[in-house]
Amino acid sequence: MMKMRKIVLLSVLFVSSGTLLTMEKPQGPMNAEWFYSQQNPFKIANALHQDRKWKDAEDEYNQKLSENVGNEYDQEMAKLNLAACMMAQRKSTEHWSSFDSLIGINKEKQLSSDVLQDKKNKKSVLIRTDLVGIGDIAHFLETAHQLKQRTDWDVTVSIRPFLKGTFSNVVKAYGCHLISEKDEQPQTDYTTHIIGLLGHLTMDPAATKPGKILLEAPERAMKVVKEQVDSVEKDKTLAVIFAGEDRPATLIGGKQLPRNQKDHGRQINPTAFQSLLKKHPKLVVMDCGTPSSRVAVDGAQHMVIAKEEQAFDTYVALAALMKVKANKEIIVFAADQGPANLFARALDPEGQKCMAFIIPNPSEYDVRMEGDGAEYLQMISDCLVVKSESSEVNDQVAALEKALQKIIID
């Protein structure tokens, strides 16, 4: 009997311990359950954020934070969402630094304004890039460059193994070290994340535009893509498309994109491209989508970009060729997804003027794509952004037409 009691007690302790570990485990910065919870002390601010009422949401987050509502996790998540609402208004803020706390970086390892102002003692920093999408890495890796320039510290960037070759030239040009996330991570004085650095450096969104394009493609990729580009008849225009995938995403802070996928996702409807091509037979498509997102088009008007050997090498090669081709011989239409954002970052400012991001659903888009009116320049690049009036196919066709005319005329 005594033996049985011991076994039961051990089982109870094990279950209790497991429950405790679950409760204490960090919930992270991409927590949709938190964002949409009706018990959330910041639920009104989150609802305003969901409806893209950026200034009202900013004021509500600030009000609740001043009242010290919720626990520490609630407050860090609120600050992160406050930062997103401020970015939508093209403002800088220190609140992005909450990302570091939410991914579990120990307080003593986190950067602070006092640490960054200490110019006497040289320090070492590990910059993480995990958890966020390829588009975020492409756009916000510039934070590592800014940290190096401002401090001249010993900076190491940790990245996914398959992206190491893609960004090696970039990080080397920054004067930083590059390692894989699978490698042994170095012992450094401080650790941060590229998103947290936006806050630590209080960088304006526009300040993330690099002064020089540093992404480079291998010779093989340049050769095979050039052959594809040169195959297009001289009187025709190559239309590069990133239609995007019909899949949801959970953004930094927990907001889902789209929240209601029954209406429409984040992708440009393939039928919209098909309609555009019927109206403009001198357009030849180079499809840069994944196999599941490619647009079915008549063979004479369609090709698929050459297969990569190194992650995104052919995309970077195509961007490089846009620098040497005659102006507007190549134009780009894209949904706001990772590969398209990396491609935009590989373009020089003139190339970016020949690229348009299309917002296919005007009620569902990321804060990075926000701007005044129905067409404007993206805040973190010189690419055009065109909003469709609705997710209906005819309105998406009209948005593509606007982008085409804007690029060709301007």
C-alpha cells in the first residue's frame, strides 16, 4: 500500500510540474490567441489595430500602458503592437525593443540606451534573425549595419542555414560576422534581434533603406537568367510576377493576415493577371511564384524563372539584370510576401521604380504597406504600392492597370 502511495504522489508531482512549466513558458511575440482574446486588457486597442485605425489604436495602447494594466507579458505585447501602429504612420519608436523580451533574451543580455551610449568600452553583440519571415530579414537586416556604424562593436549575425549564402556578401560588407543558427552560438556581451534593434536604435522606417545594394548572385544564376531575359522579343516587355500564396500569416504582435480568409487571402487572384495579359499582349510573364502559386497563362506569354541552386540566387540575378537592361524593359508586379520583398531589396532605386506591390484586399495588409491614398511609395523602399478598391477580380485588374500605367508613363 505504501509503495502504491509513493507512485501516486510521484505522478501528481510530475503532472503539477508539467502544468507549471507550461504556464511559465514564454508565449512569444506572434500570439494570435492573445491578440484576439476578449479577456485581454488591451482588447479595445487591438480591435482598433485590426481595423487599421492606427492613431486611435496608438492612443489607446498608450492610455492603457499608462494605467499599468495587465501583466508583464500583456504590456510587452501591447508595446510591440503600439510599435506596429506607429510604423503604419511612418514613425520611429523604442517600443520595438520589446521583441527581445518576448523571445526570452535575459534582461542582463539585452541592449539599453545606457549601453548604447557607452562609447568607451567596445562590446560584442549577437543579432538574431529567427522567428520572422524572409521579407523582414531582407528589409530589416540594415539594423545590423546601423549598429555597427554607430558603435563599431564586434557584431555577429545569426541566420537560417539556407539563407547564409544569400546574405553573406551583405553582412561582410557591413563589417559583421555571419553564422548559421545551427552553428554553436558565440558568447557575447549582449544579444538582440533585428526587430528589437529597430527599437534600440529608434530607426525611422525609411532609414532601413540601404545606401547601397549588396545582394549578389553567383555567375551561374546570372548566366541562366540572362538567357531567359534575352529570349524575350525586343518589342515586348517582361512582366515579372509574384502572385503570392493563398495562406494566412500571424504577424509580429499576434495579428492575423488575413483574419477572415473566406473573403480573400493575401494573394493576387490569378484571373486578374490573365485578364491583364489579354489586354496587353506585348507583356511576357516571368513567374517567380512557388509551384502552387503560379499563374496559368498561354505558353507564348509565360515562362518560369530558372531554378535556384542557392536560395533566391536567380531572383537576385534578375534584379541585377534590371540595372543593365533598358529602362522599363522589365517591370514587376508583386503581392506582399517574403520572396517579393527580398527581390525588392535586391533592386537599386531605379529598379524599384519599375516594381509595384499590389494590395489585393484593402482591408487586409501589413503595416509596412500602409500609406495615404490608393497609390504611393512604400515606406521602406522606392517601390510603388497600389491598393485594389476591393478583393473582387475586376478591381484587382484595375489596380494592376494603374500600376502598369504608372510605371510605363513615369
